[in-house]
Amino acid sequence: MPTKPAGTLYRGREGMWSWVGHRITGVVIFFFLLVHVLDTSLVRVSPEAYTAVIGAYKNPLMALGETGLVAAIVFHAFNGLRIIAVDFWKKGAKYQRQMLWVVLALWLVTFAAFAIRHLSLALGGH
Amino acid sequence: MSTDIQNPRSGQNSSGKIGSGKIAPQYRRGTGSKGNFEMFAWLFMRLSGVVLVVLIFGHLFVNLLVGEGIHAIDFGFVAGKWADPFWQFWDLAMLWLAMLHGTNGVRTIINDYAEKDATRFWLKVVLYAASFVIIVLGTLVIFTFNPCPVVNGVQLPGGFCPAP
């Protein structure tokens, strides 16, 4: 009796979904980066222009956006290190699935620490 | 009415053997005229990726988690950092590596999903133009920036500025 294909390194399951997540977070970070260079460039226009735009960012909605952005960055960073291990470590391909769970655990810890600190600063008033 | 079931169009040659047939022209690989560019692009993604993890985690930690965090960010904060060549080169390396890493990533995505030659070409033209503008702008801002401007005849206060 034929059995269902068990998935390979890149088709289905952890390998494919981490690849999907890596692409989506990568694109999100790239478009943020374009905007981030443009807003920082306002320091060259005038101190008032920069401080005004940064001041407009300091609201609860943007704080949530920043937290989401950091979630994307931390996943992309740790999963990127996993991809390097898959490519360069002899046993990388064999343990890619286990490494993804390590990535997700590290992501959760790092992201939780960032979110608690950043949101309590940003939402806690000043 | 009879139905004609055709042979598969690939995978078999006239002698019926799988895998020994000729390769149809549209599936032939290029002649390698691009040299090793794709290999270097692949290697660059991994090398720049490792460096970017350090640069960006450091950037986020220093700017958002230390002291008052985001409340401290204003003109004086940026000026104070860029008065120091260490942070100028940190941010310069981050700008160049992140932009090249991101541009190559989006280039890969365009190659994967845009099927028409013309669409692929124009999307990449837009991508490269945007990346070029951002890299040049960011580099100029980091190095032509004056951290101690005089506003309305008054020197902005900053411990890193020379006394007026």
C-alpha cells in the first residue's frame, strides 16, 4: 500500500514553512529598512524635522508595530543561522528539524524579553 | 469515440529509456556566461547574515533597551552617537550590508515569482534604483552630518560639542 510522502528538506513540514517564514519576514524587514533610512536622513534636514517625525512615532500603535518588527527580525536572524548550519555543518541537513525547534525556542525567549522591556517603556508613559 | 492517450512529453526518449533522452532546448542550463556571480551572492548572504545578526542586535539593544529606551531617541541622541566614529562605522556597515543583503533577497524573490522576462527586468530596475538611492543617501547622511548645528544663532547643548 502506497504511503504518503514524508516530506523532504524543502517540501512540506518544518523545512518548507521555515522557508516561507524566512521570505515573508525578509521582505517586511527590507521595506522597513527603506523607510528607516529615509526617516533617519531627516537629521541632515534639521534637528526639528527629525525630532518631530520621531515624536510622531512615539505612540502605542507604533510601539506594537516595532514589537512586531523585532519579532520578524529575531526570527529571520536565528533561522538564518540555522540555514547556515544546514549548508555548512556536516550534520546540518539531518538535524534541520530539531534546529528549527531550537530557533523557535530562542525566538520566544528573546522576543518575550524584548517585548516586555520595550512595551513597558513605550506604553508606561514617561 | 476513442480517446488517444499520449506519451509523457518528458522523461522518455524514443527507445523508451528514462533519463537518457535529449534535453529540450528550453530546459538547458545557461552556458555559464554569468560566471560565479550566483555562487558569490549565495556566499555573501551567509557571511553578511552572521555580521548583521551582531550589528542589528547591538543596534536594537543600545537604542531601545538601555536607559530610557525609545524615549531617549531624538536629534541629540543620534548626534551623540555619530559624534563618535565607532558608531559612524557601525551604522555604515549595517547600512551597506543590510541593503545589499535585502536587495539580493528581493532579487531572488523577483526571479522566483515574476514569470515574464519584461516584468522581471523592470521590477529589478526599480529595486536596484531604490537600493542605490538609499545606500548613497544613508552614506552621505552619516558622513556629512553636523552633530553640533547652530539653531537660530544658538549652539545646541550637547556634551560632545565644543564650547561655542
